[in-house]
Amino acid sequence: MRHFLLIILTCIVFSTPGCMTTAYRLATDERTVGCCVDDTVIATKIRKSFIDDPILSVFDIKVMVHKRHVVLAGIIKTSSQVKRATFLARRAPGVREVKTYFLSGRKPGHSLNGFIDDCLITSRVNTKLIGDPNLRVFQIDVYTVCGHVVMAGIVNSKERAGLAIKYAYGVSGVRKVQSFIMVGKGNSFF
């Protein structure tokens, strides 16, 4: 039981933003504080629209926003639900672009063991990113669903984007890595 609680605590620390996590994120993120706030507001509005929507409210959809570029990831049963999620995300004020990565043909959610495995994978990928002085973990959001790692964020070179992907593939249990990592500096991307 003690081991189980430690796993859950690790998942919470690495997957939910708390006060200390938010402060670290703002201190290390290359985006301005205003940009981080704008991205957070966009993500919150999108999440609320999903909760309020009768078609999507039961599905677990991760929303990641970097410089108004939105990535949606999760498990959805039909293509009409993907279209609905994309439509609602595009409607949020300030959104520049929406990209998606959904697994289909599965029931929403998955077993407790699958959830714990996904949390552990996410934590291990984040640990590898934290351990590299050239990568800042909070420039890259990591989300794992059924062993598929989805990465979204901003780095300042193609080499660093490739390194982040390599770290993810190096974690046991990873079945696939889908990268939405943008390469750029300031307000431009290369």
C-alpha cells in the first residue's frame, strides 16, 4: 500500500501544476509571463467547453497550449468526437492552430493499472528532461495515454527537440512518441 501511495504522489507531483511547479515554470520558461497567462486562459476555456459539451464531457482529453498553438490528446471513440473537440478548441479566443493526437476504438479511460503505468512513463520522461541542462522540462508538456507519449512545447533548436524525443523513446513501456514540439525563439518558429 505504501508503494502504491508513493506512485500516486509521484504522478500528482509531475502531472498537476501546484504553486511551486507554477513558480518554477514561470522562472524557466522562455515565454513571457503574459504569454504563459494567455496560454493558461486558452487551455482553461477549452477544458470548460469540453466539460459543458454533452458529447465530450465523459472523455479525458489533455489540452496543451504553447504560444496559442493547441494540442489535444487522449482517447476518443469516433471521428465525429475528434471533429467536435477540434471545433470547440478552435473557437476559443486567441487560438492560432489546433493539432490532435487521439487513440480511437477504445473505451474512454482505462484501467487503474494502465493509468498508473502512463503516470510512471510521464514521470520518467519528465525526469530525463529535468536531468538534461539543455532542456527545460516545462517548455515541453508530456502526456501519456496507453503507452503513447505525446510531447508539446517549444525548444530553441531541432537538436534539442530530437533529444527530447530520444529521451521519451528511452523510457520503458513507451509504445510510440508523437511530437508536437515547435522549434523557435521569441515569437517566431523555424
